[in-house]
Amino acid sequence: MICPLIISERGVYMDKEELKKIIYEMVEKSMGKKKLKQSDILKKVSAEHGVDKSEVKAALRELLDSGQLIFTYFGGSYVEIPPKE
């Protein structure tokens, strides 16, 4: 399987798997401290890595669709790692 490369605004090449790993680690680090909204993730990853928000959103959608991350609802929509069973 060939992973498409994403070219950031800074000219840095990043494949989608690397972007998904960055997003997952961000959510993992925030567990128990702060619940992240989708917009928080889009803004932070886009700003820190110079990647277009649409690319970040597509990578986040893949993580959600695969079940690696889930949406939770507590007065708002938050992105979290699913609980271990």
C-alpha cells in the first residue's frame, strides 16, 4: 500500500500515517487532563506542523472511522481514545 505524501506549507513532506500518529499521540497525552474538541486538534496540528486543516481533518476522520479514536458527548463533542474493555 502506498501512503500519499502531504506537503506542508513549510515544504515538509509527511505521509498520512505520520500525521495520524501525531494526532493520536496528541489525544493520548491530553487524556485525564483536557478533553480535546475536533477544532482544537485541527488548529494545533495545522499550526505546529504547517499542514492544511483539510489534511488534518481527513487523517482524523480515518482514525475515527477505524475506531482508534471516538467522539464523546458531554455538553459538546470531544475526541478521545475509546475505553479499554
